[in-house]
Amino acid sequence: MKLATPRNSMNQAFTLTEVLVVIAVLAILAAILIPVVGRARESALRTSCVANLRSLLQATQVSVVDNGGKYPHLHSGGNIAPYFAHKDRLHAFARKYGLSLDNFYCPSNDEWSASRYQNYNDWDSVMGYVYYANDNEWVRQVYITDAPTSEDKDHAFVSSSFDNPTYRVLWSDLTRQYGGSWGSGANHKSPSAENPDGQHVGFIDGHVEWVDWENMEERFVRAASLKVYF
């Protein structure tokens, strides 16, 4: 009985053309799928971001009721940037109203996280969202585009439930430009553009909405080389 002989190994090898075709197909699939996966991931992160802002709004509103109409005093006394918070006050606010410190940081901004910024120094935390309440007159020390007159600038943002502020923004994504560069200071950057896509904004009436970049790029708070867009 004649035994079967193994096939010539040359007959089993892929040709160079076949290898190149497979590589080309994989490259095309990657080019199609990677942006889709990236968009799906960013969409999920934005959903989590909205949930964070709603939690912050709800806690702030309960605090207002608890404190006779006054908005909580969270800002740092040593830095006028409205995303700087007094660490002890921030932690106490989070504990009292059942917030995690992660609620103060957008999951879309990996470089700006609770583990990195909640203990920025001995007395300050740097939040991943911007808190606009005029709780310590920080607005008097900054330039605000389209602001009320300089004599009445302290009414630009809300400080108590009895106010009728020019801007009804209370919390927003961190959309920050420092020295003309975004650096890590924008929560929802477009991967194919220089500027952010836009941001989520939480208003004093409790709702959150998305604002496209072109509708916010001319509105900002400025302190020296810092711009915080709202």
C-alpha cells in the first residue's frame, strides 16, 4: 500500500499578493471601525457626563433649600478660576449630599481626573467642571464677555435663589484655554479639530443641555491668560 506523501510546503505558502490583499482589507476595516468605536465610546462618556452634571445640579439645589436660598460656597479663596474649589468645603458638600468625588470630573477628559486634581494642594481642589455661582464675589475680579456694566458685574451669575442673573449657567463642562492653548483643559475635544465640539451646560432651573462650540466660543470668563468658556 502506497503511503500518502506530504504536500510540498511551497504549495501551502501564501503568495505575496495574497498577503498584501489581506493587509489591505484589514487596513480598510480598521479605518472604518476605529472611528465608529471612538464615537461610540465618546457617546457613552457624554451620557455619564450629563449624569454627573444632573447630580451636581440636584445637590446644589438641595443645598440652596437647606441654606435659606444661598448657593453653596465652594470656590477657592486663593484662586479666582471658577473651577478651583476650597478642598474642605468641596469634600464636605460631597459627603453631605451623597456625591462621589468622581461626580466632579468629566469621564471624557482622562487627563483631568479626581485622582490627579482633588488634592491639588493643601487647601484647593481643581474640579473637572466649572461652578459659576457668585459665592465669594470672584466675578468682580475677572473679565466677562457680554457682562453687565462693571459696576453691576456681580449680578452676572446667581448667588441666591432670589437673584435674576444675566447668565443662568450654574455648572458646565470644563472648557478652558490657558495661554492660548487647550492643553488638557477641554472635556469634549473633537479628535479632528483644534477646538472643542461644545459642552454640556447645567442651568439654575435644573436642566442640562448641549451647546455647540460655535454658539459659545465668544462667551468666556477671562483672568490673565486664562479663558473659561460658558
